[in-house]
Amino acid sequence: MASQSSHLSALYRYPVKSTAGEALERALVGEEGLEGDRRFMLARPDGVFLTARTHPQLVTIRGQFHDDGIVLHHPALEPLALNYAQFETAPFATQVWNDGFRALTTTPEADRWCEQALGEPARFLWLGERSPRYRQAIGKRVSFADGYPLMLIGEASLADLNERASDEHVMAQFRPNLVVTGSLAFAEDGWHLLRIGEVELAVRKPCTRCAMITVDPGTGTFIARREPLRTLANYRRGLTGEVEFGQNLVVLTGGELEVGMPVEVLG
């Protein structure tokens, strides 16, 4: 259970899938998740999405929104400012896991910049104002996220992991949208329905974990000994045998979220 002091301690969005996150003080949330979350994605020329699971250097790319578009940053490249009005917006067949859909192209300049950052051909894709991707399994439109609009982790759950692990791990490795403080470790496993301000959220399923959490967000390289996946595997395997850490959510009622808001567990 969440205690009466449980509250939202952090909000994160990821403008470009698999790249660096951005901490927010407040954000609007709707059916597709936090406003601005995973609206862009890098894909291979054949349309298959690129992920830090196989391309850990992706986390060294940072997207920053401005009024008319997005600016891309990378330690080895000059920033690239892109304006929505200049996007080609040609339909482009792409795929995230088993979901095939059509995203939109941006500009050849953006593609070349991404190719330089990754060292291989890539396309820089945009969802558009409204995502064309509808997931029948959850009955919701979804962004370029893996499968759910939002993911939540309790601070106490990370603290529990760090007590067991040989090295200190940070929340950025797990890429949540919502972080809650004031609850017990893994209390979120037993939550079903949440209210934060005017926003109502349904907890749908545990977030299963893979090599993504072994990427160091500061360097874009894999952490030695497959940590913390190896430590989590000792005590966080679900019924299917997969490692679980965090909970996937869908939005029932949208609205504004702000860091510091109380988190109510309704069921």
C-alpha cells in the first residue's frame, strides 16, 4: 500500500525513444502518455526500430523540444535544430516489436545526423500530432514506447536493489515516467488503480526487464557483469520467469501531473 505521505517525486519523459530522458516538474498526461514522450524514434532503413538494447550509444543522444520542433544533442556533434514545418511527413512503414504501423519522415539532414551519431544508416521518424499506433491488447493509442503509455517505479524499490547489488544503480537506467516516494519497496506490485490529482491510472502489468537496464546512462556503454539484471534475477522473477521491476500503466483520466502531488491507491 501507499502511505498517506506517498507522493510523486519525479517525472521523466523521453522525447526520442531509447535516448536520454528529461526531468520535468509538471506535465500533461493523456491516452498516449506524457505530452512529448517518445514522439520521435530512430529506425533502420527497413523500418525496424533501433534500441539501446543493441545500440547503447543511443542514450548519449538528447532531444530538447522548442516551440516549433526539436533540437538534437550529441557529445561529438553540433546540435541540430529541426522545425516541424520543414518535415517531409511522408508515411514510412515502421515496427516496434510486433506492432507494424506508419510513422512520418522528418528531413534528410536529420537522418544524416543520426547516422553520424550511431555510425550506421538510420531514419529519424516522427509520430505526428496523434499516434497512428493502436494497441488492441490495451485498447489505447501508444507512442513509440515499447508497449504501454506510462511506467512507474517506487524509490524504495530502487533502494532495495541497491542494498543487494555490489554497485550503486540510478533511476535513469530503468527509464520510468513516474517515480513515487513514501511507499514500501515493491508496494507498486500490489497497486491496481491510482489517482494523482485529477489523473486516474490503471496498473496493467509488471515491466519485464532486459539488457536495457545494464546500459550506463552517463557513458552509453554496457555495465560489467550484466548488472543490475543479474542481481534482480535472484529475487525478482515473475511467474513467466522474466525479471520484473516497475509497473506499466494506462491512463483512464488525463490531466496535469506535478512533482509533489499525493499518490492515492484506490485499489
